[in-house]
Amino acid sequence: MKKLLFVIVLVMGALVVNAQKTPMKAADLQKSITDNITKDYVGFTIKEATKVIENNVVTFDVVVVKGTTQETLCYDNTGKFLKKMGAKVGTAKPAPKTAIKPSTKN
């Protein structure tokens, strides 16, 4: 019985940890997200964006870069800023010249 319970707990734990992550184009981010980046992260360029679904909660992780500084920002499904998940100074490669800057449409 203990062995079965352990397996059930292990499987349920794996389900909670697994988040569905889908890369997306910066141009497809909500206007409120790109507006926040333009306002609060002047000079930063969006390097990559990911839609994350975990425990039926949708968030967006956006990696922005400026020179060799890279930060990961997290927004909720309405585009409200939640938190800065990480900042790395001196380790980021500059964004390629073809990187998409935050959109001003919508």
C-alpha cells in the first residue's frame, strides 16, 4: 500500500511541476506588456517570449536585453506585470539586429 501511495504522489507531483511552455513572437504579445517594457525598460529589446500554462494559470515570460544585460519579466494573462524573475549582467549576448522591438499597435 505504501508503495502505491508513493507512486501516486510521485505522478501527481510530476503533473504539478510540468508546465506547458509555448514560444511566441514578440509582436503577438499584448499591448499592455509591450507598453510596460517600453516605459519601464527603456532601451531594452525583446529577445524572446514564452506563454506558460501551469496549473491552469496562464503567464507570459519575456526575456529583454540591453547591451549585455538580460532580464526575464513575468506577466499575467491580462498583461499585468507580476515580477522580475532574473537579471544577468555581463552574460547576455546582444540581441541580433533583427530582434523585434516592442510593438506599439493596438
